[in-house]
Amino acid sequence: MKLVAWISLAGILLAGTAAAQTKIARTPDGKPDLNGIWQAMGSAHWNLEPHNAAAGPVIEMGALGAIPGGLGVVEGGRIPYTPEAAKQRAENNAKWLELDPLVKCYLPGVPRATYLPHPFQIVQEPNTLLMTYEFAGADRIVYMNRPGSAAQVDSWMGYNLGRWEGDTLVIDVTGQMPETWLDSSGNFHGPGLKVQERYTPAGINILMYEATITDADVFTRPWKISMPLYRRLDRNMQLLDFKCVEFVEELLYGKYRKAQ
Amino acid sequence: MRTVLAIGVIAALGVGVAQAAEPAKPAAKKYVAPRTESGQPDLRGVWNYGSDTPFERPAQFKDREFLTPEEAATISKQIRDRSAQIEAGDGGTPIDPTGGYNQFWMDYFGQGANLRTSLVIDPPDGRLPPVQPGVKVENGGLGPDTNGVRPVRFRVGGVRKDGPEDRGLSERCLMGYSSGPPFVPSLYNNIVQIFQTRTHAVILTEMIHDARIVPLDGRAAIDPRLTQWSGDSRGRWEGDTLVVETRNFTDKTTSFRGAGTGQDLHLTERFTRVGPNRVDYQFTIDDPTTYTKPFTALIPMVRAEGDLYEYACHEGNYGLSNILSGARQDERDAAAKQGDSPK
């Protein structure tokens, strides 16, 4: 009798703790409220796979430009490239600065936009979400009420169809341009890319993020990355301009300048 | 490009006024906007701010503020007929010699359904006030380069072709040619999507995918040393009108059109849902450094069918490379002609 009571009490306490941990913000219609400014931490943007710290490519930047190590965010640790694609990835890595589209301030695509070292903001309406990213002012409109529709045209940030699975926001992203990459180490995809993202609140200030990446021309099977996203709690936090087009004009057009 | 074209087309036609689909009459019954889940007037959706009403009132209308519906219909037909004539001809016009901008692009006829003789409603003469003495006014355009000085703050055309900084902001994919802020009608792509939550509004213009995020929570302005290409906006509800005040513009854009810089610009925009498919967009430019008086324009926006699409300008900006490399080739050719060896 006594033992049973203890077990029940422990159960109540545990349940209480769990409920407190998963208290999340909700909209008036009871859905999770994802409004706010979020950002990934860590070094997935450098390399999704496990990687050691390394010197950066710009000598003058010294320690400030060095690349931090990372435990990796790929389930199973390794991206399952086809043999041919693995060669391409190695070449991308060897010619990183020449080939990485983000060096040129191109729109980052999905999922790379999510884990760049820049904040992004979710603006959540019942039928439409806007995800707006500081990097290059990239935007995605997520349609919550058109299941089964298809992209009418390819775009850098894709065609985004959202739905709720319990408290998880699921977004299927198709119609992305083949030119985007997945990180700064040459991980890439082809025109057949499909991304399924899952955003699950794990408290008021944490979103657990997962993305399943499918592209049969490049990968032998679908594979998954996961990481937490954190709410930016800075006072009066807001996104600021990062209109990087202006910062890459010398890089892209300097060779066409009139000789002085 | 199209701002200039629009001005050109309307100037060529002498007048330009929308057809009267939703004529402005004394309202019999006050329209009450539907509410969002947080109780705000619902401005959500994709809106088209295109219009064939001239921005400033053509001289012939003097102090007349409104046309009759019959006059509006006649003028609208003239615009369409003239446009069709251009289409049926060999396509070239002085400002668009290749005829590249044919009917396919035109998306402004009568969108706003407006009987006004100008979009400017204040000053009452429908004309922009004079700029302050000594203020630089440079409009750029599709014609020859202006040979002006850097920084180039206008959007279309350029001053020279020596480097990217000699070109207008829209050729560099930095700012859309008509997307403001404030946004003003041009030939096409007059598309904006408004998002709303309890604490924020977002004004997303299709041109250059610029999302202007407007906190509605009464927070303080950002530090005056911070400047933003589209300014820094704060919003509030005044009755059923969303009022957005924007400051902290850079000195890299003009105050309005070709005049001055945005540094001291104080922009006030008012968004009011006035019908199931219409939002009135009113903006006031208050910039005593650039203009001798504030002025206000009213642009009716109609609900757009379809989505706002991604306008990825920079990613495909072959134009800027070609303009600059073409100019270098011209220089080499000219040098070769003179018997010099190219540098």
C-alpha cells in the first residue's frame, strides 16, 4: 500500500516536471506559437558532418577567421553520397571559395538558411507563415492550407507547404534551385532535392529542428540532420540589414572596373 | 526601369486615370474590416498597388480633384488603345527602342479604380512641393547615362559604366525600382504581401524580396547611428488604420524619387481596409532637408489573385556584368581603332 502510494506520488511529480518542461506558447487556436526570432548555434553551417577546427582561408583574419570544430548534426554521422556525388563533394570542398554560392551572397536555400550564423524570424498566421532570414534578406512563404499543390516555378527558397502534426510544424520544401549548397564544406544536392523540415517546440525558447533530405541522384537514401534552434532573447531583438549584395560587388564585378 | 517607363507612358498620353470599378462616392454605410484572431483589422494578403492615375496632377485638370466616371472611362480607354497601338507597331519607342517592354509586362491599367486626377492628395494642387535650394535631384532613367557623380541614389540607369557603383540601385539589385518605401505604382510587379500577428506586421514587397518588419509592441526606436536600406519601422493601430512610421534611412537612397537623400526622411504610412478587396495605402513624406513641405499620396490597393513570387535579382544579375564588361570592350575597340594597343 505504502509502496504504491510512493510510486503514484513519484509518477505525479515526474508528470508535473515533464509538463513544466514542455510548456509552450500557443496561438488562440491552440497551435504552437512559433512567432519570434530564432537562431541555430554550433558550426553546422561550416560542415554538417563531424569536423575538426581548422585555419580559415584568409591569412589576415588569423584566429578570428578560423573555423571551429563540430560534433556533426547528421544522423549516423555521414552523408550517404553516391560514389559519383562523393567526388563532386570533394571537388566542391577543394574549391570552396570559388564555388560556394553564399560567398556570392546568393539566397541560401533550405535547409542551409536555418543554421546560418544569423537570426531568422517566424511570422505565424493561421494559414500562412513568413520565415524571413537576416542573411541576404531571404524569405519563404509557407502555405498551411494547400496540401498537394506543386511549385509553379523553381526558386532559391523553394515552394513551402506546411501542416501541423500534433505540436510539430512540418514543412515540405520542393522546387528549389539546384545551385544552393548545404554548408560551407561543399555538401550539395541536385535538382531533385526534397526537404522535409520538422519544427517541434521543446519549451518557450527552444525549437527542435529536423530536416530529412532526399535526392536520389545524389544520395543513396534519405538522410536526416537535427539541432536545436534558440530564441534570441536580446532586449528589443530585431533583424537588421544584411544586404550582402553590396559587400560582394568588388568580388563579382571588380574585374570589370575601368582601369585607373 | 518601369518607374521611368510608367512616367514616360503617362506623360506621352497626357493623362492617365483608372477606370471606375469601385468609384469613390460618399459612403452609404461604413465598411467594417474583418478581424484577425487577435482582434486587429485584417490587412493580410497579397495586394496590387498598380495604378494608371498619374502621380502628380496633369496641368489640364488645374484644381479639379476628381474626374467624372465618364471621363475616367474615356481616359482609361485611350490609355489601353494607345498601349495596344504600341503593341501592334514595330515595338520600339524612344525610351525602349527594342520594344522589350511590350503588353506582356503591363500590369497597371486601372488597378486602383480611382477617380482622382492624381495620387498626390496633399498639397491640394496634387503636385509635389519644391525641393529645398541646393538639393541634388537626379532621376536616372532608361536613356543615356547622366554623367552625374557618385553615390548614385536613383534606381534605374546610371551615371557612367566605370564600376558597379556607377549604376542605379535596382541595376545592382540593391533596391527595387518601385518598391520603396514608400512603394509607388509602376508598369508591373506592383505586388506587396502584408502579414500580421498580434505583435508584428510585415510588409513584403515582391521586388528584391524586401520584408520590412514592423513591431507593433511600442518598443523604442533603434540607435540613431543604425541605418537600414528600407529604414526602421514602428507601427501602431489608430482606430482601424495601421500607422507605420519609418526613420533611420541610409544616405544611400534618395528621400523620394530623385531628390536628396533619405538620411532625414520621416515616412508615415497608413494602411486602411476599406472594402473586401481593397486597402487604401496613404503615405506622407516629411523631410525638411529635402522638401520645402511635407506631401501625401493615396494609392488604392486591390487584392491580387495569386501568390507573391520570389524575385531573386542578384542571383541572375548578368546585366550588370554585361554592362561593365561591354563598356570595357568598347574601350578596347576604340583604342584599337586609334592604333593604340589596349591596356
